[in-house]
Amino acid sequence: MRYVVSASQRIKTYRILFYFDDMKMTLLYIALTAIMMTACGSTGTTTTSETSGNDTTTATATASRKPFDGNGAMEFTRQQCEFGPRVPGTPAHAKCAEWLMTTLQASCDSVILQTGTVQTATEGKMGIKNVIGIINPKAEQRLLLLAHWDTRPWADNDPDPANHRKPVMGANDGASGVGVLLQLARQLKAEGTTLGIDIVLVDVEDMGVEDNEESWGLGTQYWAQHPHVGGYKPLFGILLDMVGASDASFSREYYSSYYAGGFVDAVWRCAAGSHFVNSQGGAVTDDHIFVNRAGIPCIDIIDMRTNSETGFNSVWHTVNDTMDGISASTLAEVGQTLLNVIADIEQQ
Ligand SMILES: [Zn+2]
């Protein structure tokens, strides 16, 4: 993904657009968001804490389910990194795809491997592998959860130019979001849910170039044009991207507010920790844009930094995006937020 512009610049330029868009969103989403308008987790919550090694995973959970296990998500994140960088077209990528299939098969009612071909900006045509796990396929009310699993072939934001053609390990940028979703699926398998859930692990998100929005999120663009079921219409979608840093800051991403503001409100009400910041962040070209353009409201939970030149944390698109920067407690916060959202919808 790439950072487009800071929130303050956006709001200055598009103040009027924002105003009319807010009006439009109110009308468009009033019926859909009504389903999530209650205060999330306002009753029956417990706070638990568990410690493993040097990392503490703390989460607030509804009484009916166990808290999200950040260490489990951490382990799934680590296992992806053990394949090496998951650069599309490499043996590590192919092996990881198989592992994602097997891992989701243990937790989901069915798993689909969606293959296709996309046109990249610089590498010609490229095969994609979107891995889709389906929970409760017959349930009408569905939640879409996404994360990209590929890693960028070039660490082109590395301070050392010698690293610019080396691949990114993508512990945070790729593996962290997938790790949370794999752990979530495992817990839902153990404890059950009445909600239909579709976990879409998208490929070839991160082969884009700076000046071309359409060059990003290629696996998602393919999926949006070829949804895994005809007439697919979930309540809304949540994309996870870079959700593992110990000092992560999840402010409200601009395009998420633009396309699906009511759902940003609803999810932030369910936020399970202090990494969620209730203020407007910047705008990021990411998979959620293409989901929204396909008519499915979708928000992005993504780590954005106001104090950085790139808009992201310092290891973004460098060779230092490794497991060293991943925190089980941050993963736990994000996973618990998803569990809270799911519980909230179930209770409607
Ligand atoms: Zn990236």
C-alpha cells in the first residue's frame, strides 16, 4: 500500500466534498449501519490478561467467548515468515499458499483457492492466488474480513539503497493481518458463531508503483471482478494491514470514512485497546478501495504515523520489517476488536 496524503491536507482540499459526502453516506448507510448502532461491548465484558515470555497479551472480551489469543496470532505470523519473503512467483510464495489453504481448512467450512492473472505495473502478467475461507456458508448475514498475504519484492524505502532490490520480509506488512485472521478463524471454530464470515486472503497487493493507484491491490481487484460467490453481499468488510507493531497507531483512515464512515464508527466503538485512536488519519491506497468500488462498504484498520515522512512506521518497505517488530499484545487488540464486532452483530 502507499500513503496518499495527510488528513489535514485532504480535509483542506476536500472540505466541501467531505460535507456532501457525509450527507450522502448518512442516507446510503443509515439502514446498513443501523445493525451496528448499539454501543459495542457496553455490557457483559471482562478484562483478562495473560503473559507469555516478554510479551503481555491483554484484551477485553465479551463474557461469552474467550479473549483473543495474541500469542496464537503471533505464531501464525511467525510461520508465514519462516517461508521467507512471500514474493509472487517464488517457491516460498507457492509453499505459503499451500500452508494457508491447509491452515484455513482446519477452521473453516470450506476453502477456495482462487487463481487468475493480473497485469502488474513493472513485471508483466502475474498469476495470483487468493485464498478464501468460508465460515457458515448458508448464513445470510455475512462479514467480510481481508488481509493481503503477499510481500513486496523490493525494500525500496530502505535507508540503504543497496537494499532497494531486496524483498521485504513483511512480518508486519502482510503476515500480521493474516496471522490475526487465522487465529480468529481458529477461535470461532472452537467456540462457534451464528454469523457468516468470509476470510479473503488476497495476493499481489504490494507490487504497486508510486504514481499509479491501479497498480496496487491487484489480487483484490481480481476478486472484486470475480467474487467467489455470485451476488456476494456481506454487511460490510474489514481489511487488516500492518496490525502488529508494538507502537501501532490505528487512526481512522480517510477512504474508510469516505466510503463507509458509519462502519468506521461502529468498529471503533468496539475497539479493544489504546492502539485505536479516535481521530482522522491520512489516506491510504489499499485493498479496501477496490472493495468499496465494487459496492461493498469496507474499512481499513492500518497503522499510520503522523510523525513520519512516509506516513507509516519506520520499517515499512525496508529489510527491517521482521518478527522483531511484532507484538502479540497489538495483535491481540486487533483480534479482540474483531471478536467484539462479531459479538455485536450476533446480538442484534
Ligand atoms: Zn506494503
